[in-house]
Amino acid sequence: MTQDDIKTLDTQPDLNRRKFLGTTALVSLSGVGLSVGLSACNKKESAPTAGAGAPTTSAEATGSSKYEVPPGKLDEYYSFSSGGHSGEVRIYGLPSGRELKRIPVFNMDALVGWGVTNESKAILGTKPNGTPKYTTGDTHHVHQTYADGTYDGKYMFVNDKIHSRLARVRMDTMECDKIIELPNIQGFHGTFPDKRDPVDPNINHTTRVFCGSEFSIPLPNDGRDMEDGSKYKSLFTCVDSNTMDVRWQVLIDGNCDLVASSYDGKLAATNQYNTEMGIHYEDTMSAEMDACLFFNVARIEEAVKAGKVSTIGSSKVPVVDGRRASNQDPKTALTCYVPIPKNPHGVNISPDGKYYACAGKLSPTASVIEHALVLKWFDGELAKPRDAVVAEPEIGLGPLHTGYDNKGNAYTTLFLDSQIVKWNVEAAIKAFKGDKNAKVVLDRIDVHYQPGHGFTSMGETKEADGHFFLSDNKFSKDRFLPVGPLHAETAQLIDISGDKMKLVADHSVYSEPHDSIIVRRDIIKTRQVYNLDEFPLAVKDPKDSGVFRNGKKVTVKLISQAPAFSLREFKLKKGDEVTIILTNHDKVEDLTHGFAIPKYDIQFIVNPLETKSVTFTVDKPGVYWCYCTNFCHALHLEMRSRMIVEA
Ligand code: RUQ
Ligand code: CUA
Ligand code: CA
């Protein structure tokens, strides 16, 4: 394929001519880099595509008041979004796009003191010297716990791809309460809570979190088998959502990527783009078909119970064998590999629980897999896994993630075409059966530019409401004021309630949001204040404040109450290991104080009736003004205490 051929990729209207992006095409594509990918962005409208309705002209925001949230009014939805490189989770209001909060998870954060206080360090994990074990994170997938097929407002889970950690965030305080590191994997990417137990009908809520790992590694990864990629392996991991213990892992062929869970609790799914087990990226696209891999949760747990497990390295986690060769008999198989073209990306279950859409990425198709047919294969009643594919519509170039409305329509991001395509699932099934009149693709809309993730309001629950689609685009180019070589990204809000999609807002977002969920506001019930009794260290009475010495270990107990700390000063000696415990006695929502110590790198906040502590060694004699960092009162600047360190 020549450079010119590649250039025509974006304007070539005949889908069939670009059915698959071959390895050569992609290798050269990466060579010319973004100029090819982005050339789609240069046109205001895209060329009509065969089999599709007329493309929608990029509907620039009309400023219709319907989508405006006037001053003093609240948004209809929360959007919970991963922060990518920052390692945090972000919360936006929709439709306004107001950024409401950043929850530090895998990152340190001076505003709240995450990674600074003893309590947060205990969650983050520390090195022997007491500093956080890792200071970087890479969050991608945010999902909340379910009850009865919809969000229950209890917890949210988010992955850390770089260090393979799973974090849990409490929804009442919107703070991280637990982080674990998954054993024997790298590139932990897809994350999805289950929706009910596969066996026990009384458990209709989340009790597990499924985790997919993208990179295969030698197992154990201790210096053996490093040159031979065919010996590398991947594991699919199940975590207990309550205890956050790793329950089990499944050894698989190929890799995992994104993850979905079924509404009946019976299956978990992951798309696989590297069934080739390639180490170099050309190798990862050498095969025309990869797979969507299904896990039979009940059978895996029976096998674990029956002790049909092994362990890897020093990990005690039971590992069952889900490799293809060991799972040929459907009646006993733990896994089912459904062939899907080519380097698929994204696996999303429809709100009625019937279908999974697995988009082709390097094939212009989305494969529709019927849940009931995968179960049938496990019962020995379906000839081969591929028969579970009931539709494979051609929808456009570079299809990635799919969201759903409440009318049987799917909305898929097209990375290369820079579009969102709306298609009807039942029509796609009819067309696959040969119905030439089935109208599959219903609408297309240009987005700006190169959408990665896309998701609909409540679309990952049975309460999908068909109101909004949010397109998280990887490039904003000319949409916002330039801020240097790295631009903001665009989150574009699209009204999907009518027949035609309508672009209603561009929101700029700080790089790099990956997946998000859009949650109705009535589901989220946050607390207003903490309770003194929640904290074992709480300084409950102002009279309990003071300096308590035990040799070189010193405890300083303080309370904050606007506009003063209970100690005007506290004296320490050089070399002391001091623990400062601060309890905020203000009881009013949002009346938060901060505590910062110059030159000692201490900064944190205490929310109403919250207690936090820090431990450090005082090695620099002198006077240090500990001041309140959070504006709390007309006398906020005056709110200080003096740390006096004697030589
Ligand atoms: S997936 S790398 Cu997490 Cu589409 Cu974004
Ligand atoms: Cu307390 Cu500012
Ligand atoms: Ca592949």
C-alpha cells in the first residue's frame, strides 16, 4: 500500500475496498502517524458511506437553552471519568460539563493530602521508608456497583494500568478506601463489576470485580523464558468486591483487554486483540481473526472449590486452566473463545442483557454475540463458538466502544472516521440472516476528533435512558484555544433522544479521560459530614489536645475549629519522630480546614468531623508556621499554630 492509497482511506466511500486494514497498511499508517488519522478531521463533512444513511452535517452547538444549566441550577447527571496519566477519577456534571471533583486514587494530591497522611498512605501502600510505594498511576475504566441491574450508589472501581492495581472508591464520601495489586499480571486494563451471582438467586448485586490484563508475561516473571514470546501468558482475575481479596485467576491463551459482565451473572467477557501472542506490534495484527473470550463464572468457582487449581510464583491465588486446548469439551469448559475480526476493541453488553457488541477496530465491523447462544455452547448445544455471532454489520473505520439507548440502538465510536455511528441491533441481526431491506445504520455524526471512548446515559444498566451520548475524543486540534503542543481533549455531548443525533456541547477535558459512566443524579447519595467515632485516633475533646512525649516519639493532638487550632504552638526537639493528629470539630458541611508545615512537605485537609494524622521526623530546628490551607473563615489567614523545633 502506498502513501497515496493510505491518504484515500479517509475519503474512499466504498467500505468494501477497505474491508480490513492489513498489517502493511497499519505499519505504514503508523509511519505517517497522525497525519493520516487526522486527515479525516480536516473535512467539515465526511463522504457518504455505502449502506449508511446520509451523513449528518456536523451539528454545531445551537446554544439551545434545553441543554444549558443556568446559574444556581443542578445538572441531571454525574459523569465519572478516569483521569488517565493523573491516576485519578474525575467527576463532571452533565449536561453542563462542570468539573465537580477530582478524586485522588493512585496519585498524590496536595489539596487533600492524599499520599501525605498516614491514613492515605496505608491505602496507597508504602515503601519501607514510609513514602508511597508508587507515585504514578494510569486510570482507564470506572464502573460502579450494581443491584437489580442498575447502579446501587455504593462503590466505584477503577483500574491502574501501569502497576496493575484495582482501587475502590466509596460513593458516599467519594474517596478511595482500598487499593490492591493484582498478582502475576501486567497491563491491567478492562474492569467490570458483576451484576448478580450466577448461582445464588438471593445475591442480586455486585460481589465480584472482573479484571483483564492486556500484556502477556513469563509466569512467574522472575527472569525465566524472557526471549520466547510463545511462553508468555495472561491471566483473567476475579476480585471480591467486599473484601478486595483476589478470589481466582484464569490462565488463558492470548490477551485480555476490555471486560463486560452479563446481567444474569453467568458470564464475563473480554475482547482479545493479540490471540497471535505477538511481541512486536506487527505480529499482533497478523491474524484476520482474534476473539471475544467468555468465562463461565459458576464453573470456574466450582473448579476452584474442587481444588482443580495451581498457583504461580509466591502468589497464593488459585489459578484455573482456561486455555483453549484444555477447554475443548463445551460441557466442562471454563472458557469459550468466540472468533471475532480483527484486533477487536471494546465489549459492551446491551441493556436488555441479550447481546454483546465487540467492535473490530481493524475491521470496519461490530460483531454482535448473543448471550443465550454462548450459554448454549456451554451446554453442548451449539456446534461452534462462532455460531454465537448473530450479526456483523459494517459500520465504519476504526470502531471501538459501543453505548446503547433504550430503543435497541447502538452507538459506536469510529476512531479513524472521526464519527459516531448509530445502528440498530435487531436490524443488524436481520441483515446478517440475509434481509436486504434491513436498515442497519441509522445515522452518523462527525466528532472532533478521533473518538476513543463513548458511552450513553445509564447505558451500562438496564435503566439506559437514551438521552445522551458522550464522545471522549483523543484530539481537539482547533476546537479550543491552543495551550502549547499538547492540546486539551474534547468531550462532546450528543443528544440521542431523537432520530438524528445532535451535537449539543464541546467540553474541554484535561488529558486523558478514558472510559466514563453517566449516572442519574438521584442514584448518588453523598454524606455531608463525617462522624468523630469513625476515627480511632479522633481528638474528641479540645481538652485532650497537647504534646505527649514517649522518649523520642512525640504525639501532638490538635483540633481545628474556625478560626483557630487548639494549640497556638507546640515544642519539639530535633530528632523527634512526631505524629500530628488533627480532628476538625466544625460540623458544617464544606467547612474544611487545612494543615501545612513549611519545609517539612506536609499538607492535608480535614473535613468536618474528620481526623487525619501525619508522622515525620523533625530534623531542622527553627520556627515553622503551620497554617490553614483551606479558606474557612474571615480569619482564615490568621488560623495558624507554631511548630517550634529546638536544636
Ligand atoms: S480502552 S486505552 Cu481503556 Cu478503548 Cu481506552
Ligand atoms: Cu481554617 Cu482556613
Ligand atoms: Ca490480532
